Amino acid sequence: MLVGVIWFLAVMALVVGGAVLWIERGLDGVEAERQLLQREIGERSMLSRLTWLISTNRLTVAGQTTPDSVASQTTDMDASSLPVGAELPLDGREYCLANGWCFTLMDHAARLSLSAGTPATLTSLLVGLGVPAESTPQMLLDLGLYMRARAAFGGEGAISARLLRSPMEVFVLPSWRRWEDLLVARGWCDFVSVNEAGLNLNTVDPALLSLAFGFPAESASRLLAIRTDHPIMMSSDVAAVFGIHAGNLPEDGWSRLASSILLIRLRPANAVARYEYQLNFGADELHQSPWQFLQRRSLQANVPDATNQRIVHDTPGVLAAPLVASP
């Protein structure tokens, strides 16, 4: 009798322990989902604030703001909304606000456009990212043929350029697909873009200049130093930055202006960025929204949240207010 009672109590203890463990795991799962939902709501709220401010108040100045620009003395913006000067550069520096959120603004034209890059430039970039040099000619040939779409007009048709929708579209080609994992792991989408006219030297990452154009490290350092003093505006500025290597950059392959497409990364101060949002602020029709959401790209866990030194702003206002309501 006593043995039976002991066995019964032991079994009940195991059952109760298992039930408690199951409940605890369930609660942990619910808490994880709650935190994920809370971050999702906060991220969407911050994205809405940023897009609203950029669209209505012109938060940035078309890439002309240099990293250490002197604060402007006059502004038509609400000084409580933004840091003094009311300008934020698009070179990938991270801004952290008093409400615990950090954001990074990046220029779409700071990346090498697949539709505007020369074969030599693309070859250099591919080799720099680890693709064997002997594989690049076939890759570029396939890409060139893919971008020349035949439109059925008349008997033989007309040749028109195919507009790529994403840097990842190239991996539909067999010669590119075999290198997809390697290129994506080494930051393919952080170095290239599509359908841009030229590379903006005021926002480009110097690492891209070294990979794609073969500029030495001292030229990249000189570019950052000159951009700190004043924006790159003319060919003479390019010559002053790159010296004898200025010829590596095609005459019509660079720009001084930012794209109408802006890349935004958001994260809580104690977490990493998960997504990169792509928005177009170049609407030129009255019946359209001032901005169009283009896409959301998932970031790799090893992608840095910012390419430059973190800057903390405790300025109160619309942008940095606690996330308690919609913007």
C-alpha cells in the first residue's frame, strides 16, 4: 500500500513538474511575441515619423550636408523637432534619440548602379568580393543580354533596356546563381543599386571606391577629409581628392546630388537593425502621395548598423518623443 502511494506521488510530481514547465515555456513564447509585436509597432511608428518629416519638412538637403557641417543660423523648421541646423546627412551615420530608437539614412545613389556601371567597374567589384576573374566575362555577357529586352513592335521587334527591379534580380541568371551565396554574404546589396544615373561622391562609402574603382586607401581618407570641409561639387574637387587616380572614375559616372530614393534603417538602442526600408520621395504628380514605399529588405545578422561613428541626440520633439501615439 505504502509503495503504491509513493509511486502515485512520484508520478503526480512528474506530471505537475511537466505542466509547470510547459506553462513557463508557453509564457516565455507569449512574452517573446509581445516584445516582437511591440518592436514592430515602434519601428512602424518611427518610420512613419521619419517619412512624414522628410516629405513635409525636407529633413535632408539632397546629400549636400557634410559630416561636420556648421549648424545653419536660420531655418524654417521647428527647432524642437530636430537637432540644431535641421539637416541630417545621408552617408550612413547613425542617430540615436532620447526615446531609445536609432536610425540611419542612406542615399540610394551611394551604391554602384548595375545599369550605369562600366564592365571594368563591375568586374573589379566582383573580383573584390571574391568571384574568380575568369568567371566575370560570362557573368557580364549574360547580364548585358538580360538587360536588352526585345519588345514586339513590327516584324523583328525593337530593342529596349530592361529595368532591373532589385540587385538580387541578377541571380536568376545561371552564371550568377552559383555565386549568389558568396556575393550576398559579402554585402552585394550594400554595394550595388539599380536604375541610378551616377555614383554620389558626397555619400558613397570609400570601401566601394576601393573595390570598384581601385582607389588606394589614402584617396578614400582624402575624400572623407574634403567632404568634411565642403561637398564635392565639380571635376576639380574630384581631381583634388583622387589626384593621378581621378581617371579611374568615368567623367559621367559620378554625381554630386542624392537620389530621390532613400534607404532607412531603424533599431532600438539595445538591438540590431533587422530591415532596410526603401522609399521614393521623388513623386512629381499632384495626385500621388509625397512618398512611395518601394520595398523592405531583411538584413544579415553580421551587417553593421552604421558605417560611421554613432551620434547621440537627446533633442526632444516630434521625432524623439516617446512612442505613445501615432505621428
